Amino acid sequence: MTDMKTFIRATLLVFHVGCGAISSISETAEVVEPTGTESVAPEWEAPVRDLLAENQILIVGEMHGNEEGPQSLWQTASLALEHHGAVSIGLETPESDTEILQAWMASDGLAEDSEALLQAWLWHPEMFDGRGTQAAMRMLEKARRTRQSGADLEVFAFVRPGEHDPGDQNPHEQRMADVITEHAQARPGRKVVILVGNLHAMIRPISLPEMQEIKPMAMKVRALIPETVTIRLAHSGGQSWGHGSEGPSLIELSDQDVPNTFELLENDDYDARWPVGDATPSLPAHPEVVLPD
């Protein structure tokens, strides 16, 4: 298994402007290590390993649009594979993407496989909100290669479509929780590692202006599967790609006084806090996403 602490090469989509063709994701390119990776790597492993040992489901709450979210998710999944042998990675994208993601995992990563993967909603150029990044694409390439090496690893999507009142997000939270619990209950001996926006990873209700009180997805999952734990990735500053009123935009994260050690929390919105340094923005993976000047 690739050691994430020494991994310095990763895969990218390469868009050939002249012919409009997409190359294989197995094309390699140098990737700058996200800020803070080396400082936190030595000390996060033991607490994350312990949390995996005690729980079936580990939910990582991220701020979309940076390198640290997918990287931390992959570090967690790798640790789960090393110590428990069978792992599912859950991504916050429509459930219909599962078939495409599974096909990618079983593929050879050729140009046609890369093009098929780009058909998933996750990368849709008009829907980019920080989830469909190059960092997420590199994580999926690592996952594919790891599975190809013989690891018991699968990827699934857990956003189940459905309508709800804009002022009541609870049906959306419930549908996501339903997919995750169904997946986990059907695989009792398997670790399930989830990457999701940090609001959905909360374990206590949250109140937002002009909305009904939200009972987040993680809270609903834990109600059915108590062996569920949540971790918030904590940034000290930096930037992330998100979706503004006119499309993709860089979001400035205000500097915060974040402790530099992994912390287990009590009476908090999450079970643990994982400091990952400044957010390193990750560009969209789909070549047709229009970015601001």
C-alpha cells in the first residue's frame, strides 16, 4: 500500500486543447503537498486508528474545495485497510454515480475509463461547488490502484435524490443517512469511511436563519448505528473553491487559532477535531468548468 506520508506524485486529468481529447488519469504530475500535512501526520494516526477500531462508520467533515479533505479521507481509508482489511469510501454525490464509480474502480484507468468517469455528476461543469476537484480525482486514482493491487476497497455515492421544502433540509439529511446505514448494515464486517460537508457531519441539531432546525445526517446515522464517529477537519486559514452567486469562487478562510494536535471532543458538534493547516485550494477536475478571471 502506498505510504501517504511519502507520496509525492499523483495523477491528473490532462485536457488536450488541440484535439479535445482526455488522456488517461494515469498521466503523472508533481503535486504540491497541502500545507500542514507533515506537521500533523505523525500524531493523527494513533487516535484515528483507535476511532476506527471502536466504530464501523467514520465520517470526515470537510470544507469543500481543497486538497486536505480528499487527502485526509484517503489517509483514513488507508489506515482502515491496513488494520481491518475491508473498506468502503462514501462520497457526497448523487446515488446514481455509484455505478460509474464502481466501473472506474474495476477499470485499467485508460483514457476511455477516464472519460467515462467524467460523466459522473460529481464533476459536472455547471454544478461545481468544491466537491469535484482534482484532489478528489487523485484520491479516486489512488483508490483504483489500491483495489487493483488486491485490496478489498469499494466506493459508493450516498446522496439520494428527492424533493423537500427549501426551508426544511431534514428530508435531505435523512435520505443521505438512509443510504449510508443501508450500505453499512449490509456489510457488518466492513469499515465505512465518509467524506461530507462539515454541516452534515455534525452530531447535534443546528439552527440556521429562516430554516427549520436541522438534524444532520451524522446524527441520524448514529441513531441507527451507534458505532459511528465524526471528525471535523480544522483549517487555520487558506482558501477553498466553492460556489458563489455567479459560479465557482475562491473562499477565503479566516485565520483561526486551531490547536496543532488531534483532539477528542466532549459536548461538541463533532467527536474529534483534526487540524490540517491552511486550506490549499484544489482546482476543478472537469476541464470545462469556467473559473473567474
